Amino acid sequence: MYDLTFNFKKTLKDLERFKQGIMRNINLMGENDQAIRRTTVYPMAKVKPSFINDYPVFQFGYEGILPVYKQDDYDYLAMIRNYYYRATYDAYDYSQFKLPYMEEVVIIYAHYFDNYIIRDLDNRNKKYIQDAIRHTGIIKGDSWRNVWNMDIAFLDKEKCHVQVYVVPMKKITNFLEFLMENHENLKNNTDYLMGKEKYHDAFIKEKEKKEAERKIKNPEDESDKHFC
């Protein structure tokens, strides 16, 4: 009996290889304006650094629905891992910010679906997005002490997509309130986002604020310096 399932899987893998070959040619021609370095995947993630209520937030946007996790299909997992790593890491020049990594964060996966069909959030393949974010250097690590995960979902009749937010753990309550009120603005435009220079200015102000608070709490540290 002709195995249609095997044939479909083989075709899917051949298409992935064919797509990567096309992307190499597009990169060689310099036509992949979404990427900051040569890559083999499309579409790229949309990466947006911002300061919201005086704390840093990184936003990663991905087209479509996150794939379902399949534990034993290693070829499938390899393709998913390659796509999300390249789509994330190749979409943004993280080295330009050169900011200290965030030590304790919550990664919020905001899923947008275009209808009310029943879907589970707990079996979506989010691991490779977290791995890719870790490799950007904006978080210290992804053990349970450093990273928590959260899933929420909204309706977007125009298309399915996922917006991923990396938020300082201590600011999660504030950000969730902000997100519930402003998620439409955050997913659609850049009203709350800023360029590199403003991001650096805001970061420096926040650093100076924390340093001033530290001096108030520990004035003896400053007095000891005069006797060194």
C-alpha cells in the first residue's frame, strides 16, 4: 500500500531544503531587508526593544501559530529549531545595545488567533523561541531561577501571530496591567517603542536612579571610600 503519510513528510522536508536554497540566493542578492545578517529562513521575527513605565521590555513578533510539540519527530524538531533560532537571532543586531543582561525575567507568549476554534496553549513548541532569545544575550540564562513562562491569548480576526515579551520579573504585575490595556497598540504600531539612542538614555536614567537609591540606603559605603 502506498504510504501517503511518508510521501507528504518527505515532500515537506524537500520543500524546507528548497526554501533554504532560495533564501541563500535572496541573501546573496542583498534582498532580504528584514535580516541584519545572512539567513536561510523567512519570514523573520520582528524584534522591538522598548522602555515601558521605566523598565526594559523586549518584544518578538512571529507570523502564524506556534507549532504543536512533537517529541519523537526529530527531523521536524530540527526544522522548527532552525527556523525560530534564525528568525530570531538574524532579525536584530543585539550587539548594538550592549546592555547588561536581564537576570530574572518572565517570557510572556501572547497568542493571537483569527477565530474561536478550540486550541490548547500548553502543547505549543515554545522551547526554541526561549533558546533563541537566550542566545541573543539579553537574558542571563533560562533555568527556573532566571526565567518564568506565561501564556495568554487574544482574538485577531486579521491573522494568526504570536507576540513574545521579555519582562523583568519584578515588573510583571505592572506590565500585565499595561499589556491588557494596550496589547492592540503594541502588536500594531510603535507608539510605545523607541530607537537605540532613546533606549540607551532611558537605561542610563534607570541605572542612575537605582544608584541614587542604593546610596540613600547604604550611606556608609560612600563614606568608606574616602579612607581607601
